[in-house]
Amino acid sequence: MPCHRQLLQGDFWRRIPAYRGVVRGEFHEYRFQMRHSVTRADQLVKVVQDLAPKSFYADVADGLARAPMSVRVSPYLLSLIDWDDPYQDPIRRQFIPVGSQVLPDHPLLGFDPLSEQSDSPVPGLVHRYRDRVLLLALDTCPVYCRFCTRSYTVGGDTEALGKLSLKAKEERWKAAFEYLAGRPEVEDVVVSGGDCYNLRPAQIEYIGDSLLALPNILRIRFGTKGPAVMPQKILTDDAWVGALSVVALRAHRMGKEVAVHVHFNHPSEITQMTKDAMDVFFDRGIAVRNQAVLQRGVNDSVATMRELTRRLGFCHVQPYYVYVHDLVSGVEDLRTTLQTAMDLEKRVRGDTAGFNTPAFVCDAPSGGGKRSVHSFEHYDRETGIAVFASPAVKPGFFLYFDPVDLLPEHARERWRDPGEQRRMIARAIAVARAEVRAHRGASAIDTRDVEGPIHAWWES
């Protein structure tokens, strides 16, 4: 049997000391997963016990004290971590910080890296693209990811960061619906947050029905990390699955579409329970697409990315996007270079069918939207500066920066000097503009839109 079909099953959670006596029916219940999720370093010690050394727990406590994101890890996820080598484990790296691996943030990193709040006509509604919007329905998740691009609102305040509150409230949602009713060009709504897993069944139906009642809304995408971190909910929360299924069926009868967008980053996150959960959506005719985030030490190898793509396809999940890691505070150890994304895309494409091959994209900082990793106007591998244009979204240029620690030493030295930072950026912009002008005569497409402003949060 091919490796990507050999999914973990059995009572694997019994390897964890605190779960040795947990029977299958109890572990498979989503309420058990929620009730026993670990949110503090001392809880982790009680659960994992002597599987990890005391020095590791001290390292975790240090990491949590410096992290901008709260920690919340389900028993299911804890059971998937290789506790013989927790420092290198790809699941641990995503959810449990350790102080010894913390790197300084990039000098030009911002609090809201994608400038979502700047594109919010009403609180919690991001309208960046012409025909689609993002509804941040709530600010909580079943599990918190260290690398979350919305750490400015998700997960509650931490020792390192106070946050914007976007609670699940009908009055805020109604303001979003009223806005959408007056924007006939909007046809597509992504309902995210936070995480739709944490919406009650009645809230799923209320949001879904309210959007379906708008004649201009043709597509709804419910975004959730849940299936990757707690598949038990889909298998045991009949009311939640039922509410989503009802909305999807109503949409289908109206000639509209409801899809679920999930978030798996590593093959180890996909178990037999995952397959069983995804089969529930498949049986109901609900399309499921995956959006992964490229992370150093997690999925930045060809073998890992190919295996992830194959396993997703086996579980009826379409590999949709692989995002270059956003410039998020506190997780520089997880970011890698734009060149890594391009190399991976080249080696993954062709391994399986095109419709099951993800697009590798960079969500251009400061509101440029998703751009193919190959579509930059200029990319300087020495300084790590990539310049993108996004004509359909906004005129001008958008800048992405590789992690400083992965650059040559002479470039690292330049990044320590604010004056050199400005000079490096000015040169990258100048080269990008020259490239655009040089190719203008060879293209029938008007390129005046890249003569516009430089979109950068630090210049706002």
C-alpha cells in the first residue's frame, strides 16, 4: 500500500501518560478534547510527564511568556507529537513555543501584517478584493497556532500582547450583512475568524441563511483549522455537522455553493480519524479545500510537501493553497524564504494531477492580496526583499521580506542599520520599476498601475 494511504489508527493516545486509561469512546468524543486541552506549561507537565525532560518544560514556560499567541493544544494533537524528539517534531513546532528557538522579529514586521483592519469597512469584515470579502465571525479557535496571521485579535490577550476583540455577536454580523446588501459586486464570502468550529450550530445557520438571503452572494466558504486538530467534532457533534449540512443543502437548491476550507500543514496531522471526518463532508457533497502555510522545519522539504498533497487527495481534500509564511510576530523561527516556496512548487507540480496540486502564493503584506510566488517584479536573494504588484487589488508595490537569519552575513549586518534598510528597499523598488518599464513595450497590458505608491505599514 502506498505510504500516503497508511494512516495512523488504533489507540495511539495511550502513549501519553495522562491518557493511558482513556478508552476509545471517550477519546473520540469532541467534548473530551475540548475539556482536556492544554493551555498552560504546568498542564503540559502533568499530561506528558516523564516523556520529556524537565529542561524542555522550562523552555516551554519561557516560550509561552514571550509568545504573542495563547496556547491551546488538544489531547489529539499532543498524542501525535514525537516526544522522543519534541524539539524537531513538526506538530510541536506549530503549537508549542520554546524559548530557546525564538528569533528576533524582522525589523519591518507589523502588528497586522496583511493590513486587514485598514480594509475593514465595518468591524470584522475585510473587503480587499472586488468581488469577495472575509467575515471574521469570532476571535476564538479550538486550538491556537503559533503562526496565526491574526494574532492581533485571535486567542485573547497574552503577556506579550493586548488584542482587538471580535466576539461572536449578532449585532456585529448584522452590520456586515447590511454592508454586503449594498455591494452588489460582492459574490463570495469567507466565514472565518477565529474558527468556525467554535460557532454554535444555531450561529452557523444564522450566518449561512443571512448570507444566502442576499441575492448577490453566490458562494460561502467556511474556514476552519478544526479537522486538523480535533476531527472528533465532525464525528461526534451531530448538531454542528447538521447545521453546516443544512446550509450547504439550501445553498445547492438555490444554485449557490457552500464549501469548507481546512488547514493541514504536515502529513502527520492526517490520521484515520481525519479520513473518517472528511468522509462525512464527502458523503454530504460538501467540497473541502486545504490551505497550508509553508513553515521551516515543518513542511519545507520536497518529500514532506509531496506526501501532504497525496494524503489530502486520498482524503477527498483538494490541496488549494500553500502560503508563504506571513510576517507574524514571535515566530521568525518558522518563516523561510520565497525561494524555498518556488523550489518546492517546481518539484511538487507534476507529482499528481493538476487539480490536486496546490498553488504556492505570497499574501503580499500591507494588503496586496495573494500573488503567485513566481510573479514578483523583483526579488533580491541577497537582501531578501521581494517586490510584488497587485493591479487588480491596488496600484503600487508591496514588499515581502525573507527571514534575516537566512541571509548572507553581510546582508544581516545591513539589516541592523535603519539607514541601510531604507537604502535596500529604495534600490529594490527602483529595480522593480525599471523592470516594469523595460518590459512595457513587450506587453499589451497597461502597466501604469505599478507607478503608484509603496504600500508599507511603517509609512502609513
